[in-house]
Amino acid sequence: MKDYLFAFRSEDYTKPSTATAENAAALTQRWMDWVSGIAADGKLASRGNRLHASGKVVKPKGVITDGPYSEIKEALGGFIVVKADSLEEAAEIAKGCPIFEIGGNVEVRELMVV
């Protein structure tokens, strides 16, 4: 099996939340259930983490700017690493991600072993 990164992107990460506490808790539970299901199948390599909305971008010649940029439509909000036999299998696993409920997407990338 190979390791695949699931990078979670959404416009929601760049906007203040308008969800009620109850709706946010329910979505969080769906995320936990989805990741737990992947773990139960023996396919979770790393639970990853959520990412804070603010950060810095380091560019050539030592230039440091604020980032991610406010003008982008979607931002990277977190990641996990799963085990799968192929990119196609990893993409099938990603189809169950709750991020689709809020208009987000999952970028699936194979991790290269060097």
C-alpha cells in the first residue's frame, strides 16, 4: 500500500463561521465518524491536523508576507494521510469526506518516498 495525502480545501476557511453551535458540532461529529471509519479499515496512516487560517509565506530572497492571501477563494484547512493500493482507491475513500457539505473539496496526492 502507498500513502496518500488528503488536503482539505474550502471557502469556509477564509470566511467567518455563520454555523450555529449545534450545526458545527454535528459536522465535527461527521468528520470524526468518517476518519474513524478509515482508521477501522486499517487505512489511516496519520490523523493529520487542522490548520489555522493565518500564516506566513516565505518567498525567494528572504521576503516574508502574510498569508494565506485574503483574495484567494479557498484555503487549505487541514489534512490526513491514508493508505491505499492506488490513487483511484484513495479518491474513492475521499468521496465520503464531510467537507463536501460545506462546498469544499479534497485534493488527493500520493506521497513520494525518497
